Amino acid sequence: MSALVFSQAGPHIPARPLTLTRRGRVLLLGIPSILVASALVFTLLAVLLGAIASPANAATTHSSVDMADYAGTVTVLQGQSLWSIAAASDPTRDIRDVVSDIVALNGLTTGVLQAGQQLYVPRAK
């Protein structure tokens, strides 16, 4: 039986400089350039669209609300409470709802009223 022996030493190939093919240049330079350009375009569009659809722009134009359409004013008399004012202003509604509306319209933080105090009360519907 004969054995085949392979030699590890092959023919010597001289080293030559590495050159890029057209496909190599596209892969190495073109694709990253396209990615950077698309990121810049996306960023520019996001900034422009963000400035146009900004919530700050939504609040620049508004129409004023005439409080007289929704509420009247009442001067608090000595001994009056929110409950009594609510009952007198709209007897057809639940008094708790009217008291809640009076508190909201006037931004009250307490139920204590002072004689002479001006309050907005909802108009009867």
C-alpha cells in the first residue's frame, strides 16, 4: 500500500498591493454615504415638521369666550353659602352639580365665602 504525502510548502506567490474593484468602492464608500445623507434628510424633515405641528402653534390663535353666555355674576350676601347660591341659581338641576360648577368657574379652593364677594354662577339651562 502506498501513502500519499502532501507538502505544506506551496509555490511562493509574490505579494502585490491590494486594489479595490468598482463593487468594493461602492460597498466601502457609497453605502455609508447614502446612509448618512438619508439620516440628514430625515432629521431635517423631523425638525421642519415638528416646528409646523408644534403645540405652541396650536395655542397662538384662539377665540375669546364671553362668560356672560354661560354664567352670571352674584354678589355674596351675609350668611349665604355655596349651597344656597347654587339652589337659587338653578333649581332644576342637582345642587351638588351646580356647586361643582360654581367652584370650577371661580377657581375656589375653599367653601368659605365672604360677604361682598363676586361669584360667577352657571345660567339655568
